[in-house]
Amino acid sequence: MKKVLLYLNQFFAGIGGEDMADVAPEFREDIKGPALAYQSMLKDSTIIGAIICGDNYMGSNTEKALAEIDSLLEGKEFDILLAGPAFQAGRYGVACGNVAKHIQEKYGIPAITSMHEENPGVEMFKQDVYIMPGGKSAASMKKDIEKIVGLAHRILAGEKRILQEEGGFFVRGIRHQVWLPDGRPAVDRAIDMILKKVKGEEFISELPINLKERVPVAPAIKDLSKANIAMITTGGIVPVDNPDRIQSASATRWGRYDISQLDRLAGGEFKTIHAGFDPAAADADPNVIMPIDAMKHFEKEAFIGKLHPWFYSTVGTGTTENEAARMANEMIPYLKEDGVDAIIMTST
């Protein structure tokens, strides 16, 4: 009987929502939530329990959280880790990836999770662990768990080399040298592909290369003393009441804030709501993330022509590329309206 270890966040473990996202790791043997679905689908395997951790806690204290998980697992035996599914939840996806990679490397066992293709955890961890394509929300829970369990059965049965085309997981970029059944040499296969390409016929390359979308470099500003400069941050600097309710991770919202009458951002009036770093320094002096004080100085000294009277803010951690692009497109009309020549984007 194979032994299965699960990883769940605070929500799917039934502890609570955002109010419990800072809960430290704990180990529970009781089977509930997604664990029930896992147990009903697993064959010749039993779930020994689940590691549970709050998404914020894992994101803000990753190394500490992983060390605490090691302490919880001391003396326990398990053959595989199944994490999630994480759907499109960025913090949860990154947490599943971190835990799966750590468990796999430290304990020498396989780890499988599931995420939607836009979850940032996919790009971060697909080369390290098996990640099955999943749905956007918990509505796809059953189907996502079926995919995880299907791959788990093959691995637990002793299959050592599962091709991506057969396993269905995200391409990991791991290449294996294999002998083809027909024994045809590479030169003949290459010529066949060339002939098909010349004829406009379909063919499958044996060396696929994924191309990233490239953003062209903008032309240099010829005269900064006449330039209108705008400030944008992914560091989560907002008024203390966070009027736009920007999320602390996996952001889908942004805000623009008037700085026309300010010489600097004051602590107590502005703060960071970013969940990916210690906020103490940024809360005490928000200018360390959004340097309005320095830009106002440059404006007074005529080093730049003008500082755009608003700064724009969101949170970068866990935010998907698609959401980031959407938010940028929503900001652009405001920048064009004021004739902004360049943007300085600050992070953490």
C-alpha cells in the first residue's frame, strides 16, 4: 500500500479564508475537502495526512515555512506528494510549487500539482515538478484531481520515463535520448522534415523551441529637461485605506493617486499592501518604493521637465501576465492624455 502526502492551503483545508492566510504550517491526519476526492480516486494507496499552510505565511516566510514542514514530517513515511489543485490562484500556485520542489528534492520522492496555465507557479516550477493543466476555479476540482491521480498511479506503478505527450503535464524542458522503434537515422528524419516544410505540409520538430514574446526597447529620450515623466510601481504603495482594494498578491486591481500637491509620500498616509516582503521600511517611508521625493527634487532642479501629477500602483507578486497587460492597457489612456514621454516603473 503506497502512502500519499497532500499539501493544501488554509482555505481548502477548511481553516478559513483571507483572515487565516497567515496561519503557520501544521499536519492533519483527518480527511476533508479535496482530500476526500483524492482518497476516493486513489488505488492501492492511502493518504497519511495533509500539510496545511496559509498562502500569505508561505509567501512571506518561505524558507521558515519549509523548515517547519520538515519538522512536522519527521518520522513520517510517504511515497509521493500531491499538492493543490491551485487553479488560477497565484499565491496558492507558488506555494504548491515551493512545497512540491522542496519535498521532491529533500525526500527523493515525486511530487505532482495542478494549476491553470496563467498561474505564475507554472512558469516558476514546471521544470522542477509535474504540473498538470487545471481549470481557473474550484469548479474544476474533480477533473483536476483526476488528472493528478492519473499521473500519480503511473508513477507509483514504477514508470520511470513518462513523455509529456502521454502524461499531459506542462512541458518541463527535460530531454531524454531514446531509440525509435523504426531505427531511422537522424539525417533521414531531418530530410523528411525539410521536404515537408518546403511542400507546406505539417510536421513535428524533434527539437521544439518555445519563443517568448519580446517587447521592443523604446527609443532614448533626447532631452530629459523637457520630458514628462510618470511613476508606476508594482510594490503596492497605496493610501493607508487602500481605496481601490488592491489585492496583496495575484492582483487584478490598480489605483492612481494624486501627487500634484505633495513633495513626498508620508508614512501614515501611504503604505504598502504587498504580501511578498517585510513592509516595515516601506510603511515608515513609502518613498523607498515610490520615490516621489526624488522625482519632485529633479522637477524643481529642472533635471526633468515635468512629473506626471498621478502615480499608479498595483502588486506584482503572483500577478499573471494577462492581468498585468490588462491593467497596463487601462493605465495608458491617462498617460497619453497628459502627454507622458516616459515611465519609471519601480518594484521591490
